[in-house]
Amino acid sequence: MANASGLAVEKLHSATFVHSASSTEYTIGERNNQAFLTYRSLKAPDVAGDFRLDYFLGSGHLGTTYLYSIGDFLFESPVAWYGNSMGYDMKPGLALLDRIPPPLPMQSGCLRCHMSSVQASDTGTINRYQGLAFLHTGITCEACHGNSQEHVLTRGKAKVVSPAKLDANRRDSICISCHLEGDVSVERAGRSALNYRPGESIFDYLSYYVRAGARLTTRGVSEVEQLDRSACKRASGARMSCTTCHDPHYTPDAQRRTTFFRTKCLTCHSEPEFASKHHPENQDCTSCHMGRTGAANIPHVAWTDHRILKQPEESTNEQASNGEDKLVPLFATESSKRDLAMAYYQLLLEGNRSFEATAWSELQGQRGAIADDEQALDALGNISAERGDYKISEQVFRRVLEIDPDDSTALSNLGILLAKQGKPKDAIPFLRSAFDRNLDIPAFAMNLARVECMTGDGPAARKTLAEALFYSPNLEDIRRLQTQMKSCDADGK
């Protein structure tokens, strides 16, 4: 856990990787005691560049990615090192891209399980941190034991949170907060997972959902779900948790691993036939009962199957059943209608159009209940605009800006709506406000530039795109629009 992140140069896998779909060569290496990622297009010699890598993220057991900054904006590298293949490949979702991808914004929510004391991004921004994005690399003691300041000052007399002394829900929440994703998780209204602290229930901050009938073994970060369905967990109930087998303070090396985990199994399976007679030729219980499975949503990764199967062949018998278009909650005793609606919306944002009608119906049906819910209103406004219901969408986004005048989603989308209604001059202040906060987001720049062109302000449009190119110098969409802007003058072309 302490090795979940650190300085990039401390865990640098120097290598060259060629992404065939985009004909781009990536080289990761060290220069002057610093880590760098260099890229160049093999089909366009003038397209090349590099950036210094500041931090690594991931212990390396499954994979390692890197973070870099441009100004105050924090990004993730487009390529990652995968432990299973012992090589680089594109990040999930980028493998089929036929061009160099735009910078990948690193949001605070993606940092919280790899760094400690993660800070929220600046107000109204996606990935801008004018201060530190996090205070410590790696996972520190506080992630499980809470604030330790008084404990240290009193030389151990002041107590810290002891996970073993908590009830099952709050005990397990400490592990679940980072080791459970489900098919989708959403923050509860008015809550941020960044504010979760040991000793609380993670379900007060997050709601988790899975597709009904979906297979557990094809999705990464599903160990908690798998364990919950195991015969061991069901027989043991609340007495069994992640720490029954895993010691957060100790990871056995390869020579001790088999004995370490076999001892854990024999704690419960203490009958003589297990201790001495059960496959004496193979002391590694996990090799048969906790095999390695792939993860369809993360390439080159194999996960340990935590269903703890009685027979190894059972690992191939898990079948998906009907109902995968329906979401069901994980673990929480009750499912909020609002959270369920946001879960469907999140899957829609990830590209699954089959959830659009459900997300719309669920959000529209709660319009009164979510009148003060910024995130839910943003979701309703987005779907309404996509459906062409500009009246509802404009009302919703104006309400969002009453709640939070810095909400970049509402600022940008309200500006677009006004432009579509033939009010480009009214639209520009909203679009400009969203872009000024998020100079690295290409869509914000291009939307603003187009509307500036509609008003005949060619110089402003070209300036906007030039600012965006500082962060995305090789993005073809911006380059193409920049060429079009050369003819954008007072006639509004």
C-alpha cells in the first residue's frame, strides 16, 4: 500500500512502445535523473514532443501509469506498464484510437486510492490544482487508522482507529473504499468520497451498483464482490473480512507466500485431512481454489478469483444471466432513487446508449426531489439538451448556476444552448467562464471559438484555440478548427 505511488523516477520501466493504430512511437526513459515520456508520429514527422513524468501510480503488481503536469493542470500518461505482459500498451479505451489522444485529465477521485490526503481540484475545474493535488505519495497509516496527529504527539497514548474493533460495516468500509468499484459507483448527494474517514461507513458517501446477472470474473476490482459470494465468507459471516487473509502491514515475498496463505486457510480448515493429507504435493491452496482470471475492462491484467471455489473447474462455469440492462445495489441496505438514476447516467456517459431512456426517465421523474442537487441537475440538463428539449435544459442549468456559479458543466452547456437559440453574444460569457477555468479541455475551447467566430470576432477565436494548443499541441481537431478560423472575420464565417 505504501508503494501505491511515488516519484516517477523511482519506478520507471524504460522501454519503447509503438501503437500501431495511431502509428505513434512512445519512449519512456530517464534523462538527467528525471523521468520523461517522448512521443513521435511515424506518419507525420512534425508531430512529436515529450513531457516530464512527475509521479508513478500503481504498485506495479498489476500495472503502473504515470502523471505529469502542464502548468497547474495534472494529467495521466496515455500509455501504461502492465505487469502481466511485462510491457507498455495504451490505457483502457485508447487502444483503437487512430490518432494521438488528447491529454487525459487526472481527477482527484482517481487519485484517492493511490495517494494520501488527496485534495479536491480547484473550484469549477476538472484537474487544476493551484496547490498540491495530494500531500503524501503512497497509502499512509491514516488511510486505515484515521488522524494520527494526537497519537504521535502523545507518543501513542491517544488512540487511533483500530479497524479490528469496529463493527463489520465500518471495518469493511476501510477496504471497500478502495477495493470495490462495481459496474458503477456514484457519490451520494452532497457528499464527496474524498471526505471519507476510517471509522465511518463508506456507504454514507458512495453507492455501488452492478448489472443484474453479470459475471463477476470479467471486471477488474471485483474482489470484494467475489469474496462475499464465497462459501468461506457465507459460512463465517461478519467474522471474515479482507484482513482475515491479508495483512496490510506485511506482504510475503515469493518464498514465503505459499506458507503464509496456507496458514490462513488452515486457521479455519483445521481438520487433519486438510493439514497433512490434502494434496501434499501442492501446498499452495490458492493455485487451485483462487485461480487467476482476466478483466475485460482492463487489458493485460489478471486478477485473483476471490470466490474461493471448491473445484478449480468451476472457474469456467460462471455464466452471465438475463437482466444485464438492470442495475442492482451492492451491500447497501437501501437504494436511493437518486443514486440509481445517477448510476444509469454514469453508464450512459461511459458510452452505453442502452441506458439513456432509463437514465432520462429516472431523473425526469425526480425533478422536484433533485431541485437542489447540483450533480443530478447537471445530468438531467445534459440528457434534456441531447434530446432537444432546450427549454427544460436551460431551466435546469440556470438552476445549477444559482447553486454553484462555478459549475463548468452548466456554464458550458448553457452557453451552447444560447448559441443554438441564435444568441451568441449572450453565450460567450458562459463559455468563456468555463474555458478560463479549464484551459486544457479541448471541447470547451472549440465551443468557445466557434461562438466567437459566429459574432465575427476572428482574433478572439484564434486566440482561444492558441491557448488550447498549449495543452494539446498535436490534437488534430483543434488544428483543423484553427485553419477554419483563418477565414473568420467580421462577416461571421
